[in-house]
Amino acid sequence: MNRVLINKELTDRKITKKFLKEAVMRILEYLDVDNSEISITLTDNETIRDINKRWRGKDRPTDVLSFPINEKPPKYRYKILGDVVISLPYAKEQAEKIGLSYREEVLRLLIHGVLHLLGYDHERSEEDAEIMFKLQDNVFEEVRSYFSRTTHT
């Protein structure tokens, strides 16, 4: 069993906590990750820009940031994978540009962030990027297919 903590700093009826939790659970299940805890924060462009500047030295908004922790505190049930932060306005704008629905783009960003928490890194080498993006595409297709077969919101 995995644990998903969600912090919505913005109100958005299309991206519900239920959808986010179910999506992360499906992502982790597909990747065969169990007994883990992950934190998801949904925020705005200004906040993610501040975080990006502080932690990566890049003074601009971005779509998703990941902060791996990858520790299991003594006597704690879960291994803490880390935090994923997504800018919803950035995701919405990006979805329109790349031809995905808003929810599909948030799902894609969740997958991307989780893969970073698990140690995948597309910036290390071309080979690593190919591995990460192929896995990201496979997870996306599987989880998107799950949501298209169900009525989960």
C-alpha cells in the first residue's frame, strides 16, 4: 500500500484530489512501487518560479519539479519517495500547445515527477533520456487507458 499526500494551493474542479490520488496510485502500481509515500503539491506559476529559482537557480516558471528524498525513517511504515510540485496554469497552457487534454497533461507531469523521484534523469545523458521518456510514455498510455475505462474523476 502506498500513501499519497496532496496539497492543492489552487482551487480547480477539473483536477481533483481523488483524480490525483488515483493517478499516483496507478503510476506506482505500474512501476511496481509499494510501501512508499509521495507528496504532490499543485501551485501557480509564481510559486513554482520561486521554487525553481531557489533550488535550481532558474528564474522562470516551469511545469513540474521533483525533490527526491528516498528515505525510510526508523519505525515508519513508508519509504518517503519525495515531493512533486506542478504548476496548474503552466500545465493548462502546455496542454493546449501539445494537444493533450488538461487532465492528460497533469497526468503526464505526475508521471514525469514520479520517475525523477525514482532516480530517472533525462538530463544525465541521451541514453538516460531515451530510457526515461520511453518508460514515461508507457506509463502514460497505461494510466490514461485506465481512466478512459473508468468513471473516476
